[in-house]
Amino acid sequence: MAEEPKPKLIGERRDVCELDRARLALMNPAIIEQKKEERTFDEAAKPFIEMTMKEGIETVWDRFEMQQPSCKYCASGLSCSRCAMGPCRIIPPERIRGVCGADADLIVARNLLDTIATGAAAHSDHGREIVLTLYGIGQGTVTDYVIADPEKLRRLAAEYGVATTGKDDKKIAGELGRAMLDEYGTVKNSLQIAQRAPGATREIWEKAGISPRGIDRDVVDAMHRIQMGVAADYANTLTHGLRVSLSDGWGGSSVATEISDVLFGTPKPNESLVNLGVVKKSHVNISLHGHNPMLSEMVVKAAKDPEIQALVKKVGAAGINLVGLCCTGNELLMRKGIPNAGNHFNQELVITTGALEAMVVDYQCIFPSLPRTASCFHTHVISTSPKSKIPGSFYFEFEPENAYATAKAIVKMAVENFPNRIPERVFIPVEPVKVMTGFSVEAIKGALGGTFKPLVDQIAAGNIRGAVGIVGCNNPKVKHDYGHVTLSRELIKRNILCVETGCAAIASGKAGLLQPSAASLAGPGLKTVCESLGIPPVLHMGSCVDCSRILHLAAELGNALNVGIHRLPLAGAAPEWYSQKAVSIGSYFVASGVYTVLGVMPKIAGSPPVVSLLTEGLKGVVNASFAVEPDPLKAADLITDHIERKRTELGI
Ligand code: SF4
Ligand code: MSK
């Protein structure tokens, strides 16, 4: 019998609660009351934020305050530390070039290309791990996973030119996995899923020289360009940024989404609960945080293991309560209806419930300080990826080949931690909110009766004016969730359908917008459509990599009308973005022809030509551009104007 996986402690365990007493001394009740309101729009988060301030438990908002004022050169993209001749900063009138001679425009453009490539790499490496699992199933090296959606497997195989006749799922999995892995590298130089884009959109890419070639090729090319002494022209540098982002959206992120559906099931509408109130006092609570569904899906399975269930009884708990966070949470919510404790800025607060036995993480958007927060409670932080070993966490090396055994050991560790809970520290003063989720492209098509025609007809008739993809994160520069919720509410009021992913979707869920009853908040046209279909006016389409679903939906609409994506009444928005991944998403939206409004200014203000290229010049290249508007109500105006203009141009 194989040995049970054992955790390794990374660094030192933090047994002493690291309270910030100095800050506590400065806080009086009035300041706490004011800050609680300033920090979040999430009603359920407010009592927890208040408690962290009263007890002196540090959170993201405290660290943000401690970082102020931030460096104005870094904030505007004018600092460079790429090589050992620097660091350099552009400070006119004297310092107008770095030591190497790079000017403000080039420094800003190189920094932005670096940001896009980082985000594209993160999404796509996540995708690679999923495809490697599919390939491993075909090779017989991975046995803990099954094909949950064989029909989608065969559909994708046909798309990739993999013959399926007379082959079993395992054989097809191996061949499709191989074909997808080939696209990552440098040999093929084209992406199959990008062929879903309307012909007119692909022609635009071809003409601009930005047709995606594969993530490894385009990211390495980007890294080459930002080496000192390579990229010298800001516009040429940024054009490559569009290409890298397309390799992410139509490549790495698309395969992450599609193969996750094959392995874990294509989402269908289902109901669940969100916010910090999903944590249950009577249960062993395990939060699943990060991005890749491979670990979390196995934890769901392991939690039902009879041996684990016997252990749950032994420790006196009523059961195991799994709760999602951020995008792993979105994956679980979409496919399994597992409740979600919240988005990016809920990750520290869920520990402060005092009822979380384990915070299990893989990678991306995980605060390295979580073990510090956990030191004030009994929570174990359990890390699992060789890429993200967090000091102060217990580490299990998770591989597809040892998936179930590792997941079971993790769940066991959480259950065994239940008796360490301190009952008087348990604090769950809020109730969860209902959500309807699971709107994959396939599910939307299904809800419309098997074709997109009814949606196209409703748009053409003007009952639905258009659609907006609202995506991205939380950022302390914006009141938590305020940007997402305000923009979504405003757009649905104007008969604009919202399709959302990532932390934006969870924000809408917490605010009640993912319920069919939220149709009552929509304008009359959208309200009637939603009520007749029994769906909410804000559709939850998944995690951050599932922004690819938004691209695929846009492609379906473009193909239905036989026009490029840029001609459709669509827009994108990222009201509270923080991550490099969000910059890649915004870039592939724009490169695909979707006007995109950002709520937080990227670090580009130091170069007026770069700002002008991104907000105006790109219209002449990809027929779309970025805008920056921190006020969500004004962003709604920009989006509405754009959608109405597109409708007029289409003659509808
Ligand atoms: Fe300075 Fe140029 Fe080196 Fe950047 S690459 S640190 S601008 S010398
Ligand atoms: S988790 S990338 S904070 S959406 Fe995908 Fe949320 Fe942004 Fe991470």
C-alpha cells in the first residue's frame, strides 16, 4: 500500500498571533466605523473588517495604507530596473533617458509588455497543467481523474482534427492532449481555437501582424523584447503585447476552460450560496482558494471518503463544509454548486470567522501573508504547488499522479484540526445570499433552445441593447465590490446584459444580482427576457481563465451575424482589477475588437503617446480601444454610448 502523503512545514510555523498593537492604539470606535464603510461595499464583510480593526489583525487595507504615499514614478510607469546599469527613473527636465538611452515611452511600453506577458503566462501555465493531466490520462500515468464530458472531448477532438472513430475516451484524451500541448510550443505557430473567431476578426489580426502563435513562443518573444537593447519603439513593443494576450485568450485560457469542462463537467445552471456566511459553525470548514480546479475537485471527492467521514464523527463535527474562494471557488460554484465564501478581499476575512480548519491553496491571488492571519486562529494554511510554497504553511506536493491520496491527506489534516478550534473565537454573524450560476456558452445556448438566434433577435429588436463582460479583481484603490456592483446594476437598468467572471461575478453574487429575481432591477426589455427564461440579468460565466468563454460567446454572435467581433454591441470592463492577468484579459478583449473600460489606471500615465495609442490609436489597428474611468456610473455612460453607436453602425 502506498504511503500516506505527509506535509512539510515551509519555513517556521507562526504560533504566536501577530497582532498589530501599535495600530490598534490609534483606532477609536469612530475611526473604525468610518473605515469599515470606506473599505467595503460587501455588507457581510463589514462585521469582520470591524473585528480585525478592533483586534489589530492586519488586512490588505492596512497594508495599503502603510504603503502610502506610493512612488509617483513607479505609479506612472517611469521607473525601470531591468538591468544592472539602473535602476533608472525619468525625471524631467534633466533625467529624460535611462542610462541605456530608453525614453519615457519605451520604458512605459516595456513595463506594460512585461505585465501582459506575466499575466498571459500565469493563465496559460494553469491551462498547461490541465492539458498535461488530459494527456496523462491518455498515457495511463494519471488514473485519479476521469472524462466527465465525453461529448465535449469528441467535439474538441474533431475541432483539432483528431480522428475519433473506433477510439475510446482514453485514446482520444491522449491524442487531443498532445495536439493542444503542441500548440504551446514553437512548431505549429497557430491556434486551433482562434479559428472560432469570425473571419473578419482573424483578418484584422493578420493585417496587424498579431495572429496568436502559441503561448511559449509569444511569451518568450515578449521577454526577449524587454531585455535591454532589444525593443526600442514603444508602438512596436505594445503591438506585441496584443499578440501575447491573444495567445492567452484564444490559447492558454481557452484550453484551460475547455479541458476543465472535459475533465470536470461543462457547467449547467445550478443554485448555491455566497458570502462569508457560508462557513458553518457545526462543521469542519475547508476553504479552497486559488485557480486550478484539479486539486479542489479531488478534495470534493476525498471529503466523501468513508474513512474521512468516520473521522468527522470521531471529532464530533456535523460534517465537512467545503467553501470556495476567488477563482477555484468559481470553478467549484459553476460545476458543483459548492458555496463560495467570497472574492479576493474576503480571503483574510474567512480566517477571522475562527471556524476555518484549513485554507487550502494552489496558486495565484493568494496573499503570502495568510499564515500570519492564520496565526491568530487555529487555521492551517496548506499550500500544494511547487510554484507557490508559502512560508508558514504546511506543504503537500500535489501532482495529478498522486491526486486522490494527497487530497485525502489534506482533508484528514483539516478534520483533525477541528478539536483545536477555540469556541469563543467563532464569529459568523451573517447569512449567505442565494445565487444561480453555471452559465457556460453551452448552457446559454441550451437555455436559448439550442441556438443563439433568440439572443441575436432580442438584441436586434432592442430589448437587449448589448452585452458587457465584467471581469477582474478587487483593489484597495476602489471600495471593495463597489465598482463591480454599481456598474452591473447600472448596466442592467439600461437593458444591457452582463456576463461576468472572477471576482466581479462573486461581487455581483454577494449583492444579489445572480438571482433570477434580480430581473426586477433590470430595464423592461431585459427584465422580460430574463423572466421568460428564468435567468438572472447578470450571468456568471466562471473563473478568470473562463473570460475565454466570453470570447467564445462573442465569436458565436459575430458568426451568427457574419461580422467581426468589433462590429457587435459589446464591451468589456474591469472596474477593480489589480492583477497582471487582468491586463492580459483586457488586452485580448481589445485585440479581439471589444472596447474595454478599466476602473483603475494602469502604470502608463508617464507616457502620453502610450496613453494615446491605447485609448485612441488602437482603433485604427484592431477597431477597439481602452478607456479608463474610475467612476462606475460614468463608465456605464461610456459603455452605453459605445453600445448605441455600434447598434447604429449595424443598422439595428
Ligand atoms: Fe536603466 Fe535602460 Fe537598464 Fe532600464 S534597461 S535599468 S532604463 S539602463
Ligand atoms: S481570482 S485574478 S483577483 S479576478 Fe481569479 Fe479574482 Fe483577479 Fe484573482
